[in-house]
Amino acid sequence: MKVLVIGGGGREHALAWRLAASPRVQRVFVAPGNGGTARDARLHNVQITELEALADFAQAEKVALTVVGPEAPLAAGVVDAFRARGLRIFGPTRAAAQLESSKAFAKEFMRRHAIPTARHATFTDAAQARAYVEQQGVPIVVKADGLAAGKGVVVAQTVDEAHAAIDAMLPAGTGGGARVVIEECLAGEEASFIVLCDGQHVLPLASSQDHKRLQDGDAGPNTGGMGAYSPAPVVTPNVHAKAMHEIILPTVAGMARDGMPFTGFLYAGLMIDAKGAVRTLEFNARLGDPEAQPILMRLKSDLFDVLMHATDATLGGVELQWDRRTALGVVMAAAGYPQAPRTGDAIDGLPADSEELMVFHAGTVQRDGKTLTAGGRVLCVTALGDSVKLAQQRAYDALAGIHFDGAQHRRDIGQRAIKH
Ligand code: AMP
Ligand code: GLY
């Protein structure tokens, strides 16, 4: 059967690679793909938000299953567009994707369904938002409503910082439309908790942890994610049970009750405090990137079979098999990332992929037999090992042999897990 993966990042390379491993899959297409998916899959030159063109392609190629990587096509309604034509696709509808595409929707949903999260208020008026900050005090978190690719959140340590964030997100005289969510600043350790949903049943994936800041020790600007590993030791059996019973299951039941059954990957960003209390920082309506790379490296089950069950609403009887080892991925980013990534640098020294080491491509392109950088996050060097330390060592050993001008990476991916 034929499969289509929508997206062009490292997550989509990992999805395409795993799907291609299924004996039932003859061909994987990736739209638009990247320089790495060119090996495991065929590229199709359609942009991710050209919904009708994507559906035309799936129809013409008789694609049996489409899997959506990034949030933009979900928020634009790609699942609705495919379903309207009777095409099988795994992802949430546009309505259900609001859990990610609107922070105001997600916060209101959590309040209504008593799902633990930071206290919040939503504003369209800058003066009222500023007054709320003064009344609540700092630290406080200011978030732009709507998709912002991880750049719409300011954790303000001073009232001035919070006011500046409000003014940037609610420019005076824009005449409404823009909204900010202001919320309590939570303390603790973050983890990514991602599950598969078929509208009714839930199947948790292995836990993981991302590293969102650019520099070692969680310094520097926020990025899409500079590295991840799975499993995350902070997700103890107790935390896992709480995440399922207090967050995931009520969310899936609540979405069904509200008439928007959630199908797709549901990603809860968790904050776990020192006492083991678990709160929701955010929802994403998709797999994480780079979390998907280590998670999928550990998945032993046939991903195609699992996603066919997920789109048949028969996830209830499925169990996932995981490699017991740790997988750890380190992102290599381009010069100038995240503000202004430079493209066109030649990449040398890419190692051969193996069962224990995969270099997933993100911002790359193949040109005249060379691999060139073509985006902010370029590669995710992902390795399996019997411990976090061994996975880390294998990933960094491989990374040391890869070169492109201006490459940036963190040297401390996995340190938190080693401390546990
Ligand atoms: P979000 O896009 O909502 O996940 O926010 C991005 C990052 O901002 C999160 O990964 C956290 O590190 C931080 N953050 C968001 N909300 C809060 C909060 N209420 N308290 C503390 N940190 C937060
Ligand atoms: N790595 C964080 C995300 O995918 O949102």
C-alpha cells in the first residue's frame, strides 16, 4: 500500500522511515519532504497548506493512509478536506486541532473539564492585561493566542518585561482580533506526554523530554527543540498514571462530549512539580519534533498497522512494543538559528544509518549529489544505547564526524535524565 506523510522536518523523516519498514507498505511519499526523506521515500513538491493539491495527489496515487506531521495543515483543516473526499488520514479535524491552534480555546477547555493547568485569564485589551499583571505579580507568563512556533511565550521575571510582551502581542489600535493569555508561572520539570487517539481510545507512546532553549544549561532563546530523549525518567509510573487519569483521558472524553472527537497524536506538555503534581502547560495536536525521532527509534510495533487501527477507531485492542534501550537525539542547527538561519552550506561526514544510529534530516536538500543545509534545524543525530549515557555518547560520537559551516548544537542533551 502507499502512504503519504505531510511535512518536511525531522519528525516527518522519522515517520516516513518507520512507515517504510512495514511489510504492508510499498511506497512512502513525503510532501514536501527533505534531503533525507529522499532516500526512504519519494518527494512530492506540494506545500503543506495546499490542502486540495495534497488531496488530489492522494486520490491520484491511491494513497491508503496519510499521516500529518506539523500543526499548520491541521489548523488549516487538512483532515476535514481529506475526509470530505473519503480519504483516510490520521490527524485531528480543524475543530479538534484548536487544542493547539488557540491557547484561549485550550485554557477554556481545561477549565470547563477540570483538567489541571496554570491559572489564567484572557485579554484583548492591553490596559486590562497590564492591570492584571500588576495585580498578580511576577514571575508571570504571557502567551500570544494562535500558532507561534514556540515563539509566542514570554516567561516574564519583571512587570516591565510582562508589559513589553503584552504591548508586542496586543499592538494598540489593531482593532481586536489579537488575544493574549496570561497565566501563573509553574515550577518543576517538563516532559512530553504523547498519545495516539482514535476519537475514543487512547494509546500512550513512550515518554520523552525536549530541550527547548538554544544553549547549554537551558540558556538563550526558545527554539523548536534542540534535542530529546526517550524514555524520560521524570515520568515515573505515578506521574504516568496521573497524566493519563487527570489530563489525557478527561481531555479525550471532553472533546468527544463537546462534539469534536480527537483523532491523531495528542501531545500534552507536562510540568511536574517537586511533589509529583502534574499540570498541563500546553497541548499540541501532533507529534513533537524532535521528540518523534527518539520515540520512533524505540518503537518496535508496525507503525502502519497501528495507524490503520487508529483510523478505524480500533485502538482499544492494540499494544505497542518498545525497545527497552534509551534513544537520544541531538539537533544540529544552521548558523543564525533561530532568528535568521543561513542556508546553502554543504554537509559532510554523514555516517551510514544503522539499527543503533539514525541521522534524521530536517532542513536539508540534495543538490548535484551534495547535501546542503536548507532550514533552521538541519539534522537530528539519534542513537540507541543501554543507558542514557551510552545513547548520549553514541550520538555525540557520530555528531563529531558531521560538518557544516556555522553548525550549532547543545552539548548537554540528556544531562537531566542522567541526574535522575
Ligand atoms: P508553550 O508554547 O505553551 O508550551 O510554552 C513554551 C514554553 O514556555 C514551555 O515549554 C515552558 O518552558 C514555558 N512555559 C509555558 N507556560 C508556562 C507556565 N505557565 N509556567 C512556566 N513556564 C511556562
Ligand atoms: N518539541 C516541541 C514541539 O514539537 O512542540
